[in-house]
Amino acid sequence: MSGAAKKRREHLKILESLVGRDIRGEFHNLLGEIGFNPNPNMQGGSYNSSHVETLWEVFMRAVLLERTHSAVTNEPLDPLAAIVEYLVTPTDIAASLICSYLQANFHVWGPTPFHFNVGKPSADLHALLENNGTTTAAFITAYNPLGQSLDTHSNESKHRLLLADIETYGLEVIEGEGRDPKNEWPGERSLLILGIDKTTAIEIGNRYQQNAIVWIEWAKPSSLLMLR
């Protein structure tokens, strides 16, 4: 099995555990709908078009997009529409890394600590916004820019720069941390920035070379904004 094939299989396992669906079966059904048919002369009835590999990557991204869209809007997103949206706004981020972001627990410290997850309603988060008289927030880290792991000293230095940067905006911040629920990667100190607008949140995420930030609006599940 090639390295690319192993990578796709790894992504498939992560995706299927994340969404609880037969992604491979859905993919083959979609291929049939758009006119791709398996080659009966090849072992396992494999498809003989190199374009299928590209479509498979697109399809996995679309499943992620569909999952997030449905959770945020409470409305289903047709897989073909998800593919079109992915093609219009592609990301260079690996599907496995996107899955990590979607599965992460985002902890908010303070008098009453809690954590929330992307795409899931959080009564604690919405109450915090309401109590602070705001309807928006963003959860941003300066750790590990471009997804590259840095040592603790470097990450802490970047976190202090982020904190000082946010203070110039006059916005209230609460310390927090993004954590892997399986503890397969170290936690990342972060800031929950209250009252920030989306444009400014994206600018700050890009300034600190982040792959993504978490965007929050009152009475809506939080969403993942890909920046690359």
C-alpha cells in the first residue's frame, strides 16, 4: 500500500469515528451518481481513474464541512453542495488535523471553568456572553504557528505577545486552553476574546499564523474558521 493510500485510510478511520457514518459507502454511492463506475477487471473492482484519488480527498473534506455546517445551522448540507463549497474555498490543512480541531475540548478558565466543543451548543458559553453583554467571541491561540510544534518557552512567549496585543483593542479576555480529549498532543494556552468581530478575529489569527480559530456567536454552536 502506498504512503498516500495509508494516509487516506487513516483519514477515513478518523472521519468515520467522528461522524458515525459509512463514509466509504457514501463515497462509492456518490461516484455512481455522477457516472464513475468500478472497473470489474481490476482487483476488488477498483476505479481506474486517477481523478478518483483527488475526488476522494475532496469528498472527505466535504464530509467535514457538511458535519460542521449541519451542527452550526441545524440544517443538512447536501454532499454535492459541500463539495462545491470546498472547491470554491479550498484549504491546505490535512483532513486529519481538521478532525483534531473538531474533536478538541476548548477549556475556558475563570470563576466557573467549563469547556465547549466546535459545532455543539454550550449553555455555559452562551451564558458567559449574555452576562458580559456581548453576542460574539473568538477562541484563539498563538501556540504552534502553522501547526508546527514549538518548545514551551517559545509558545509561552507567543502567548504573552497575543495577550498584550489583545489588550490594545480594549477587549475583555479570559484565559483558556485547547486540549486533545485523547491527550495525544499537549494543550495549547489560548484566549477567549469577548466582543470581538469576525474580521478582527481572522486578522489576529493570521497575524499569529494559525491554521484556524474558533468563532462564537450567541445562541449558535461555535464554528471552526479555517485560515489556510
